[in-house]
Amino acid sequence: MIEAYDALVLGSGTGGKLIAWHLAAAGRRTAVVERRWIGGSCPNIACMPSKNEISSARVAHLVRSAAAFGWSIEPGSIDMAVVRQRKRDMVAAQVAAHVKNYTESGAELVMGSGHFVAPKTIEVELNDGGTRFLAGDQVFIDVGTHSAIPDLRGLAAVSPLTHIEALELGYLPEHLVVLGGGYVGLELAQAYRRFGSRVTVIERARTLMGREDGDVAAEIQRILSGEGIEFLLGAEIAEVRGKSGVGIDLVVWTESGERTIDGSDILVAAGRSPNTAGIGLNEAGIALDERGYIRVNERLETTAPDVWALGECAGSPQFTHVSEDDFRIVKDNLAGGKRSTRNRLIPYCMFTDPPLAHVGLSEGEAQREGLAVRVAKIPTSAVLRAQAVCEQQGFLKLLVGSDDRILGFTMIGPEAGEVMAVVQMAMLAGMPYSAMSKAILAHPTMAEGLGFLLAGVPTRDGD
């Protein structure tokens, strides 16, 4: 028997759960099918739990650095079981808040594995046994992505960690080997180094964080190397042997020759793959793009009528705040609006310490687009707040166009994400940098550094 709904949502990621709560609260009969993570990956296995453990690692780092602040503390050791439980407690509270939202909105949460058997019709194998068939007048897909495991000889057999398992460790790895020099890998590499692990990061490219400008990647590498993390860049892994958690060794080819890396645990942080296989998209008339993501237009409509895809599975930038904006686009358009994904100004942060924050164009992107830009750059040490709190690593960089509008901003330094938000608001308003430079900024704050940065923007040729 097929149960009929006004709205049916497959996957409870950020965009999916928000559209479900919105439609249910508006009186639409709505069901959400979720395989495992109530609320999606962000509150369970990604954004929130990783930042929770990163904050624990920062405390460990500050304790080890206490002498510089005038404190005399006996050397101690980290209890990873306590770190893990602190994270679990936060996750449990987040999940409880999500369950409450389902109840209060009226959206039905169906726990099970769903796959399409016909257009806008899903068969659900319930987690507690049994099967249900659900159909919706409108269908929304938000099934997310998962960690990609590279096809390297022996890698799958060693049972490598992904970010999910790394956040569940109740012990401290003696030597953690991280495959991948991207954002997730670097955040966790620094956290485990600060907990006390020896850490080696292996990246096949010649630089970290391939989308960033060279000076950004170099500064992050310099900071993390200063904390004792070893980097092997431009490295090819020939073979992996052993068992993660027991002992592993990797045969690595580098420019200087073959090398064997011995470790205790291995973490794979080498990109993401969409969760689009095996869910019957063909049966529903929903096409994929060449990378396996659901094909959508700028309104997030799929190739099937009355079916939308949101978040990472639709190829949107892989950030929770983008999935939330996907929800706003779909919600507004359902009400007759004309919003699209074009020209979105998307900020992002990497939560290393100090963090990296970026919005708008990078220098490399501006060059590839043939744009004439003026670049201002100051070291974080020039900001008086950074001097006061003795956190002076990193820099601030601003790109200004020929019309004096701000085109991009990057910062490595304390509270970088909060400072970036100030610049983002100016960019959204189309404010020229000269107008922003007249703002009275509170002293001593990190945002005050924007005044120093803006004062250094080169004049236009001929001015």
C-alpha cells in the first residue's frame, strides 16, 4: 500500500530538514526518510563534533603553553575517552533538539533506507523491520556525500579511518598518518598533534589546499609544521600494509626517492563522493551529472517534475551554510519567487588554529578571469589585538577591483571568520573600500585590523 504525502524528503541534511519543517508547519503532510543521522552529517559526524574536539585540542595546546602566560602546570596527559564523551554529549543534545523540531513542526521522521521505485515514490526498508511505500506530490532529495577512499593498493584492506571514526577514537594514536592535505585533513591533523600524536600528512599535489593561493597554503603549512606536523607533498603512495589502530606502513614515492612511513593509524581525508548510487534515481527519472551528483538547474530543480535536490548531493559547495541557502532558494521559489544559485557570495572557514577564512575571489581566480585587481596585505602581527593576545601568525589580504569594490578577502588569524563576515557585508552592499575605510572600528579588536588593511590598498593607475 502506498502512503500519500504532500511532500516527501529523502535525507535529513540541513536543506532537507529545513524544507520539511517549513512545509509541515504550513500544514502540508510531510515525511522525511533518514537512514541513520537525524539532522544529517553536520550535527552528528562533521561540523559540530569536529569543532568540539578541535576546541578540546586547543585547550590541550594552551595547557602545554601555560608557562608563556605565567602559569606553572605539571605535565599531564590527555584522556581521549573524556574528549569523546564531551563530543557525544553535545551530539546527543543536538539530536534531541532535532527530534523536538520534528515533533513541533508536524513532519514525520521515518528511520530507514529509502530508494525510488517509481517517479516520486520511495520504498523504505525500516531500521526496526518492515517496509513502507511513500509517495509525495513534491519530492526533495538531500542525501549528502561520503568520504572517498582512493583506489590505492592495500588501502581498503587496512580499514582506514575517515573523519567519522577519527572523531570516535577513545585512544590517542601514536603516529597518525593523514592522506590528504585539504581542509578536513588539516583540521584533524592539528587536533591530534595537539592531543599528543605524531602526525604525518601525505598529499599528492605539490601544495596543500589546492584551491587556495600559494601564499595561503604556504603560511598554513608553515604554522602547522611549527607545531611538529610532518608534510610529504608531491608524494605518490605505492602500497599500504597492516591494520589501522594496530600498525601500518606505507610505501611512498617522493621526488627524493622511495620512502617507507611507519604509523599506528591512518586517516583518509581525500575528498567526497555523492550518496547517489543505489537509491533508484533512474526509476524516478532523475539524471546525474558526469561526476555522479544529481543534475539540477539554478533553481535546484532536477530532471524530474516536482523533484528538487539540495545540498552536497546536488553539487552545491560542501558547506552547511550553503545547504541552508539551498533551502531558502527552494522555499522562496515555491512561494512564487525567482531566486537562483547564480552569483552567490559564499564564505568559508577552515578551523585550524589560527583559522583560515575566505570570501569572494582569490588572486588566482582573479588572474584566471582576467580581472585587474589591487591587492592589500598585512601580517596579522600588525593588528593590535593580535599583539595583545600574543596570537600573531598569519595575514590579512584584500582584493579590490577597478571600481573600488571589494572582490575578495582572505585571513589567517584569530577570529578570522568573524572579521570575514564584516567584509562580506560590505561586499553584499556593494560598498567601495574607501567608504568602508572611514568606519570607526572598536579598539582593540581583530576587526580593527581592517582599517590598517584598507589603508594599504594601492591607488589606481593615473590617480
